Amino acid sequence: MNIHEYQAKQLMRKFNISVLAGEVAYTDEEACNVARTIGGNVWVVKAQIHAGGRGKGGGVKVAKSLDEVKKLSKQIIGMNLYTHQTGPEGKKVHKVLIEQGCEIAHEYYVGIVLDRSLGKLVMMASSEGGIEIEKVAAETPEKIIKVVIEPAVGFTPFIGRKLAYGMGVEDEAVQKKMISFFEGLYNLYTSKDCSIAEINPLVVTKDNNVIALDAKLNFDDNALFRHPDIQAYFDPTEESPQEIEAHEAGLSYISLTGNIGCLVNGAGLAMGTLDIIKLHGGDPANFLDVGGGASKEMVEKAFSIILRDKNVKAILVNIFGGIMKCDVIAEGIIGAAKSLDMKVPLIVRLEGTNVALGKKILNESKLKIIAANDLADAAKKAVKAAGGV
């Protein structure tokens, strides 16, 4: 689960992590009132969407008067913001963060991720803050300092000092503030079951304060039941209506940009299906996992969500029956085809529990279903049916 920058900073304040004064605003009038309350003579107007690169897309502006705050907020709220993370469709901005300005002496990067190969958290830092960390990793990887955190020990001041020294911070007072900052970020990450914590940039101001100028926090969906406060941050305007509907129905759905709808059971099988479609020259329209224990009704709901995408020219059903039985899938397919008046070609590959019965049900349905012998055969037929090679 993703949250907005302003929400991330609300959480950070609770863990004594330094951030600038700021509040979210939904209109230009609210933005002006927030700036007036904050005080000062420089403010930053920041679009709030679930994507990075907002500054490059025109979603972050500096204002030097209340009139300018109002003008810039009016421009940004309602705009469609395009960044390298939004895709070509962009994202509509519904709100802005109004934040006080500050005088920056230096920008850094700090982040925490889980290294799955080690089963341990890794805290990373770099003196190259304010730019994409992927670019730093590709061009100057030696500028990224990584420290593995032992689960039995947790964060220690040594880790903070090592990162600060590695970033080239020599002032002892600033080092101490950075150590405190890193510890707070670690405590937030572990207490709230984050999957990513990223501060880019982390700044040292001209008066030697250490402040998170930006903040990105992602959370483990599987742990949200422990954190109703994080669940409350969910913003439905950042998700497509289909994704929200799928979530409510117990389905995992992610909209993509292609023309072949995919209905599978299991995330691994879904990824494999997307890959083999691409391998044979096709382009998936979605990732839809009905899970291991889906009912006939859930399968019908899955089809209705896929068919709402007008770009879908063919649907590939790829099911490996384990807990999910192939005859249940077959009945769901038939029910969906009849109730939804399905016009697009339907390619079906079934294997596993009750596969013979599932195929028999489909064969006797008199529906125009293209049967596939294996996954490669299914992908080829789906690509052809969608108008590909």
C-alpha cells in the first residue's frame, strides 16, 4: 500500500523525525490559508499523487507570496501530472501539500529496504540526494553506502555513524542529528511494517538542521490488519475503479497497457503468463489473480472487470488447479460468457485438479472457446486472436 507524502510526514512526526511545517490543501483558498498559518515568506506547493518525479512534471513549485501560493495551487490542483512513474496516462492531482521553505546546504539520500536474499533490512545512504537513486546506482554505485541491520540487534549508533561518514558528513553536531534521524526512520519502518522507506532528499539546512524534504513510505499489504491507522490513509482516487472493485471482491487486479486480458490463479503463474505473452509478441492488458480458492461468482466478477477495459481484444485464462478446481473455473467461464455476452476471443488452458471434468464442461457448453494444450500454445493463440503475430 502506498501513501502520500503529507501522510508519510504525519507518521514521521510521531517518530520524532524532523520534517518541515506543512498541511494538505484541496483548494487554492485552503492552500492560501495553510501558507498564512505556517507563516514566513517562502512556501513550496507540492502535488500529492502516488508517483515520483513530480518536480520534473511541473508538480512542485516555489511561491514567494500568498498570491503566488493561491495561483500555483490553482494551476496544480486538477492538472493531469505526467512523470516517469505515472505512465503515459498521467495522474490527476486532487490536493497539494503546502510546506514552509528552507535554505538548503546539502542534499542526501537515505532509504530502508528488505534484502530478501539475506532476510535482513538494509539501510542505504548517498551524498547524491535530490536525483533518482536508480541513476546513482547505474552511474556511480560507489556513492551508495549500504549497511545490513542484524534483526537480533536492530539499529545501533554505529550504523548511523557509518552512514554519515560514508556520505561525507564531518560536522559532529550534524552527525548526531543524522544518527537520531536514521534511528527514527528505522523505528518507523519496523513498527509499521513498511516495505520501503525512502527520503530523497534528506537535507542539511544552512543552520545545520537535518530534515526530510520529501518522503516515500510503502507498506506490506499482508500486515495492514495490524495497522488500522495506516489503512485509514488509503486514497481511492489514486486507484482505478476496477482495482478497487477487484480488491473488494477478494481479487488482485492491476491494469496494464496491452490488449490481452489475463485471468490466472496465483501471483507466480500470473507473472509467468505476462512474460510468455510478451515473449510471443503480445502485450498484456492486466494482471488478474483470482487466488487459490475462488468461487464461480468470483470468476464471473473477474471477467466483468477485464471486459470493462475497452482495449481488451482477447482473454487468456490460465489455470493450474490445486485448491482451485478446474470444473469450478469452467462453470465460472460459462456463467460469465453467457451473462456478459462476451464478444472477444477466449483462450483457455486448464491443468490440475478435475481438469478432465473442466474441459468436458467447456466442450459441452457450445461456446466458442479456443482450447490450448500448454502455456506456450495458449500465449501464441491469444496473441493471434488479439490481432498480433
